[in-house]
Amino acid sequence: MASPASPPKLTYPIITTDGEKYTLFNDEAIGKGAYSEVYRGRTESGRLVAVKTACKRVELQAIRGEIEILRKLKGAQNIVEYIGSSHSIMAPGSVTPETISFAMEYAKSSLEAEMRRPENLKGLPANVFIDLVVDCAMALTALHEHNIAHRDIKHMNILLFPGTPTRGRRSTHLFKLCDMGCSKALMENGGLHEMRTLVGTPNLLHPHLANEMVDPRMDRNQHDWKTKQAYTPEQCDLWSLGCTLYFCATGKFPFEHERNNKKLYHAAVNSLTKHPEAIAMIPVIKGRDAGRREMIYEFEPVTELPAKFTRYPKWLVCTVTSLLRNFFHEPKIEYYSKVANGMRHGKRRTFVSIDQMCIVDHTDMSNTPITLPSISSCLGYPSGTDLLLVSNTSFKYVDSKEKSVDSLPDDTYLVVPKRSEVDLRKILARNIEYHEFDDMTDRKLAEIRAKKCYDGLSMLTESDEYRDLFERVSTILSTQFSLLVEELSQFERVQTTSRFAVYVEMASVPMMLFDDANPQTKSISEYCIQQAKQAREELERHAKVAMNIESMAKQLAKDSKDLQLDDVDLPGIREELESYFFYEKRQILSTRVYSQQLVQQCYDRRNFIMEQIFKSPDKIQKCKLKLAMDLAASLNQLRLDYQRLQNTISECVDLLEKPFQEMKDVVNRCLQNQGHSRNSMEKSMHFLAPENQLRMKRTTKSCKKLIDELNQEIEQLGFVRMGDTLIRAVQEAREQVLELKEMSKEEEDDEGTLKREEETQEISILKRSPEACSSEHDDANVYVLFQLLF
């Protein structure tokens, strides 16, 4: 009987791969965590990747779970992308019998590194912070949809990738959540998911987890600590995210934490639960416990996100405060998702305020659960302050209670508060004295150097903001004054209405002649003449007002262009100053003189900008701030004057409308008495007009023939053409009219003056000729009157 076949001999190492293959660079370490190490690597296609590897038994269990979770989340925009993995089993007896690694996309930086930059010492810029809030919401939503709890959210586990400010993004950063070593995939049973494992970072733990950290019975060497109180994924993830966002907005954590006194954090978070409006707790030392040699603390609640240094806009402060309050007291991912969606896709408007010396990027949150104050309050004005908003193309008055920007069509507006007195924003003085001495500790020196670099960089940012502010104010004001000049140059309503008033006054004379036997007609004519004269005099005065407004607007448009600030060019100083941020004592001390010189340059540039804003150059001219505020007030006043001018002209038109309508009724009665209808007269005069005859002669021969026949018939009837007017009079009157026409051709005076003289002469001829005014020639006179009125 043959012996059984022996199993095939295994060849070590046994390597199993998944996804794209890659190479790990052992000499290029990126970072190290509690359970693993991260190195730089590259895939077979040449893509640069970050490779996370583990070889210990506890590490292997964590990294297997992380790989599985990243596979489930593949395709989520704000979760780090899984690329491939490798599992190596070495021969028995090896020092590292098993190794697992996986490759993920390579990040340009991390949120931890971003917060270490000196310019972010007091918090991230508003646009960067908003993108962080929204990206984290999308990441947590993806985890929630896959029933996954992260359980260790912190700034060190958020990576930065290049992004573009499009489709609602505001910065060039894209944030992604990483490090799923503590994460847990929950059962998809649709019920309430509760956990009891004690995991996470001590100064970011939910109160249910923090309570266990101070339990003296807890075994510090045990890796599967359990909590007495269960917690949900929303509770632990939103709590730790809330602490992270508070830190990124202020540079400080909401709850103090000391390594040697874990009770401090425990007492702070438990104190927070007693204040439903609080989002942070500030410890205040009240004494010392002599027996235990410990400090005794009391805690003061913080109810609004501090923004003294970052100067976040009011809408953002209110929004983040509401979010943190939700995270710490009633955590709901759905609420967070709705707010974040409004932050990214809500309507945005930029408000430029001269008196507040700021540019506010405001977002409308009316479609979210957040209730914001009014636009006026968000811009820092007292309650009840109405606003005039001026853009490059429009004016808009906004009520003090208005919250929505739906009625604002433009993107950028200059804000002019409708108040007699406005409180100017106070600009704090800067102190650039920094004491870096040899006898200081490394930590103290690092703190001073961080403040020195932060002050220099913040002064550069402040100067840039003021320069941008006055450049925008200058552009808006000069554009508006130029538009006003253009409107006034094309404003013919005064002249048109004035001519109409003269026209009505002249038209009243022949009407009195043609119907002088009727006292009512005479009364109407006299009233019409009186009203026309009054309207004409009023319009002549306002024509001068229009010219004055135009002249002032031209000058103010030139003054507005002078608002732009001169600047000092300091190329590369921002990058250079940031490069002098050190932690080592030797480097700090060796560069303290030159770093002080860099800060001094930033200080001098800021002072140069501030002097232009607040000081007169020669004690005669206005400072830039005063000039800007006066120009804004002048623009408002000129616009009001222009509106009143338009209203006055409308009143003059109304003044003429009623008597003119009565005149038209008299003319219609005259037409009916002569057997003519108004429509037939209108058609006849339109048809016989010279320009219409010329157009018709160019069309068909039949039209040309018809016009020639009509003209011959007019001549045979003894009519004389005066422009569009046909007059039949006695031979003497006809000769005088023809003579007047001949004289008008020879004269080179103004055409409008000549036309008025012709009409006056014509009326006087008809008045002197009894035959022309007789009943048998009334039809010609009706033509004259009809042409004057219609």
C-alpha cells in the first residue's frame, strides 16, 4: 500500500496583496501612531502614497479592521482614499512573523501641522475654517451611512489635500478624515448603537468616557477598558469633533487638560452638562487643597464662540456656537449635515463697511435650522439701524430687521448705516517688545517666538485687509458717481416736459381764436396757459438743479479715485517670517535680532497704512476714512436730490395733464362739428407726412401715383404745407406763410427757435385775416389746431 502524499512545502515569505501594488521606503518615515508607523511609498504606476504598517499582534488586529473600513468607505470624498494592501507571513521563528501594510493617498499636510503655523496661533482663517466644518460633516455623514463610529476624531487625524475654491468651497484646502484604527463597524440592525469600549484621546473624550479616566480602579495595562455608561457613535464622534473645531477656531481647547491632573478635564466636562447654553468652560482657581496639595477650581461657562483675534463674521460665530451647543448637549448628525449644507450652498454676499473697517463675507442661513440675527446686527450695528447698500450697479435700502439676502442681486455692497451718529471701530495699538533671554526655558522661549511671528504675520494680514477695503470702497463710489453723471447727461425729461409746457401754452391761443364765442373754451384756455407757465418756470429752476448735481457728481467721482491707499512693498517677508518660527532654544536665541527686524518692518508698514486712514496729510485735506464716509454720505444725498427732481417733474406733468385733456375734448368737439373724426384726421396726417410719402414712394408705383394725385388735389384746394401741417388761407396769408418759409431756409439760427417763430407768425397771420377765420375755412384751422395738439 502506497504511503500518503506529503503536503507541499511552503515558501516564505507568503505575501498576499490587494488593490494596486506599491513599494515602501523604510528610510522615509512620515509619522507614528499608537498602533502603527507611516512611511512614504510609491505605487507601480508612479503615484506617491503613504504606507501604514504594523507587525505586533495588537497592531495587526487594529490595522485589519482599518483596512476593512476603508474598503467600505472607498469613494467617500472626505475619507482618505484606500489604494491597496499587503499581508506578509514570515517563516516560523522570525522576529516579526507577520506584517500588514496598506497604502493610502499622500497628503500635502495635516490639520495638526496647519495649527502649528504661527499665523494660525489664534485660530484658522474664516474661509479655511468653514471648509473644515463642511468637510468634516461630509466625512461623518459617510461614516454614519455605513454604520461606522470613528471614536478618535482630532486635529491630528485630519489630513489636508489641495482643493479649489469652486462649487461652494472657499479655500484651497480639502480636508479628509484618516486613522480608522479605533473605528468600529456596527451591526446594521437599525436599532440604537451603543458602545462601552474606552478609546480616544484623553482631552477630547465624551463625559461617559472621561468618568472612567479618573476611576482609580481602572487597570492602566488593560487594552479593552469598558465604560459603565454606554455611548452612541454620535455622542463620541460629535463631542470630539466639537472639541477639535473649537480648538481650530480659537487656538485653545474648550476644556483644560493636565497630564498630572485628569480630574480637571473630568470636572470641566461635567460642569458643562449643567449649563445647556455653554460650549466651553474656563477654569478659575479658587484656592488650594492643603491636604491633597491640589488646586480648587470653579468653572465659568462660555456661551459664544470667541472671535476676538480671528474676527470671524457674526453669522459664522452664531452658526458655530449653535453647532457646538448641539454637539455637546443634543448631538444629531442630521442637524449637523443640514447646517453644513447651508454653510456651503447658502447665498453669499460681501459687505464693505467703512465705519467698521472690515469686509464681511456673509452667508444666508435662512434655509437651515440656524436662526441668525438681522443683516444689520451681523454687521455690528445697534438694533434698529436701517442700511443703505450700494453696489456698482444698484442702490438698496434694507430694513433693520431683514435677515435674508434674496433681494440683493449683486455680490458686493458698500454699507452706509442710516444713523446720524455712527460708532467707529476701535483699532487696538500694537506692542512689539519681545523679551527672549538666555535664562528662559525652551517652552517659554517657544511661546514668545510663536507670538512674535504671529504678531508680524497678523499685521501683514491686517494691512492687506485695509488696503483691499479702501480699494473696494473707491471702486464702488467712483462707479456710482460716474453712473449718476451718465444718467444726468441723458436725462431729457426736464427739457421734454419744458417743451411740452411751451407747446400747451401756444396751443391754447388758436383754440381761443377758433371758439372765442364760447366762454367755457376761453376759461379752459386761460387756465391751461396759467398752468403751463407755472410748470415751465418750475422746470427751468430744476434744470439748473440737474446741472448742479451733474457737476458735483463729476468732481466726487474724481475724489473717490483718490481713496486708494499707498503701500510699502515687502516681497517675500511673510514666508521669511514664518521660517523663523523655532522650538529649539539655540535657534531662537541666535535669530532674535533679525526676527525682531522683520516684525519691525511689518509694524512700520501697518503704521504707514494707518496714518493714511486716520491722519490728514497736511491738516487741510481730509484723512482717507473721513473722506470715504463723506463721499458715501454725498452719494446718498445726491441720489435723494435726483429722486426728488424726478418726482417734481412728475408733478409738473400732472399739473399739465388735466387742462390738456380738457383742450383735447374741445378739439374733438370742433372736429365733430366740421364732420371729421379723430381717427380719420390722425390717419390723414400720418399718411400725408413727408417722411411717410418718401417711404411709400420707394415701395410701389401705385402708392407713388396715389400720393402724387393727393398732392395735386391739395394744391388745387389752395392748401399750403408747413411741415406736417396743411393750411388753407387767403392769398395774402398764403404769400406771407410762403415768405416766412423762405426766410427760415436762409436763417442759420437755432432750429427750435425758428420753428417757434414760424408757429407764432402763422397764428398772427390767421388772427389778422378775417377770411382765414371765417366759417367757410374752419376746416383748415381745425387741421392747424389738430396738428398742434396731436
